[in-house]
Amino acid sequence: MPEFPDPDHTSAADRAECRLIIKHFEEQILELEAEHQQLQQLEAGVRRRLDMYSYPFNSLPPEIIEEIFLQLASDYPFCPNFNPTTLLLVCRHWRDIVLVLPRLWRAIDASRLSDEAVLSIWFQRSRDLPISVEFGATVPADFIRPSVVHMNRLEHIRARYDSTVIMSLLSGSLPQLRYLELFDHTLGLGGLALTAANAPLLRAVTMWYPFSGIPESLLPWAQLTALTLVLQPFDICTSILQRTPQLLYCHLVLSGGSVPDNHPTLTVPALQSLTISRFSANDTEGDLVTDYIWFLRLPALKKLRVCELAIRPSPFNAIKDFLTRSGCTPEICITGGQTQTSLTFGTDCPVWYDDDPDEFMDELEQKLSRKNMVHYAYKSP
């Protein structure tokens, strides 16, 4: 930077020097302006190239992108781990596709939604398709209204710990309902009667924890093809099984209590698959009723999966007597950590051990059970 002369003591030579300095600055400014203009042109060119670029995924035909997105919801009626709302936030192209795919919005976990308006949006986006809804441990009262409005589309219901929701949903017509899962053992179910008339397609029911009493009119038992009873007392289990002559699949999760002396043999004529498991690997023989198999006669049985705990103290006698009594030759798997791989038990059907502890409290075991239930929910009695 040149030095400027003192303005109070300037001469003609000093003023001439200042003019040269100004001219030098002007030349530099012109050079910088030209360089700035050139950079702007280069930037505009790069932006045009970027705008012309198409991301490889978005270059796929819309029909292919739709199928890829639908794979995220292929596990219906189970609620996916992802929220399809996240797809709306990626770009306008994705948003336009997602909003015209009602199958993405038909498995609804209401416990993850913030309010009634959001729940209503999910119902609207699923259009007129059958839907699956899970209600969590607490359900806001304002969730009931939109649920009741769309109850004619409810195909699968999991209702946890909220008698108001259950009573509201199950007191009307449910023409598409196929699967129902109830959790609350404190429900006042006495006034509830879900009949074959208002739930003609109901085929599968799961009941968690001890219900204090189950009225015969509670559900259309005679039309059920699949049943899971979790920690239900022995007398409740036998009472329900007596009402389900069309049952094809049954899963009993062992509970505490006792078995009455001289309990009569219980015949379930159509049952094809029976699973008897314990809730936790910490459960012991002394904690549970393990005598179910001694009182069952299942002439149509094709598959038996039973925890070793349920056929003690003599697995050989338990299996052999059961087969003789039932007159069936099912595939038999005994779970519970044994080392044997295959035995015959003196019968015509193979019996093998699986070291899987078969804990129903395990989420994977629960999902497998629900998949079996859903499979049989679409089978006619």
C-alpha cells in the first residue's frame, strides 16, 4: 500500500502521485469485477448441471418405486418399524408417490401417533382398505371417535389395557374383523357380546393374562379357527376350548394354578396344530399347571410343539398316552434345552427335541405366534 502525503503539506508532485494511486485502485477494481463476473458464470453453469442431474433411484419408473415402498409394509397386518411419514420428507417426488399408496397406511400403531387429527389422517390415507390398529397401554379418549367411524374397515385389533376403547369398538358392527387381541384382565366384559352377526369373519383371538371370568356370550367361540391363551387359568382354558369345535390352531402359554382331580377328557375334534409353551425360562414346574396334555384328545392333530416342562415327570408316558388317546400321528417337537435330536417314543411319528427355550415373553416368539394366528384367521371352519 503506497504512503499518502500529508494533506496540509502537499505539492504538485504529491497530488500527481495521488492521482496515480487512484488510477491503480481503479484498475484493480476492474480486474476484480471481471473475475467476479467470471466466477458467477462458472457458478451458474455448475448449478445448471446440478439441476439437470437425476438421482438414480428417482430415475426408476414410478411403478418400480411404488413396489419398493410397498415392501416396507409387506408384513401387514403387523405394524412396521418405520413410519411412512418419513418418506414424505425426502422430496416432492417421493411425497407424490407415497400419498397415493393406501397400503402403506393400513397398519396403524395408534400409540405412536400424537393426536386425533393424525390418526384421522392415517385412516384417510388408507382409503377404503381393511386396516389393522394397535392401541397402546393408554389411549386418549379422542382416539375413540375416528376409530369408531372407521370400524367397518377394522380387520385386526390389538387393544391393550383400555376397557373404554375395547367396549366402544366391540359394541358395534365389525364386518371385516378377523383377528382380535385382548390384554386387560381387569375389563368389565360382562355387558359385552360380540356375536357372529356383528363379527361374521372373526376367526382368531388372543387373550392375555388371567381374565376373572369369561361369559359365554363374550365372543362367537364356535366360529373361531385360531386361539392363543396367555397365562389363563386351567379352568378358563378348558371352558373356552369346550366352546370352540372348529378350532384348527391353539397356543397355550402355561400359567399357575391347579388342575381339579379326575378332570374329564376334553376333545377338540378339528384341532390340527397345538403349541404349549411357558412364558419365561425362569418358570419352573412348581410354578405352572403342566398337565394340559393329560386331559386333551385331539384326533385331527398334525403338529404338536410342547415344552418339556409340560410333559414331566415322564415325557415318554405323556406322549404315548396322548397319542393312544387321540388316535393321531402328528409331527412332535419337544422344546426346552434337551440334547436328544430325535426319538420315536415307540410310536409311528417322529419326535425331536429343540433346544429353544420357547419363551413367550420373547418378542420373536410372540410375532411367530401372531403370524400363525393370522394364517388361520383366513381359514374357514
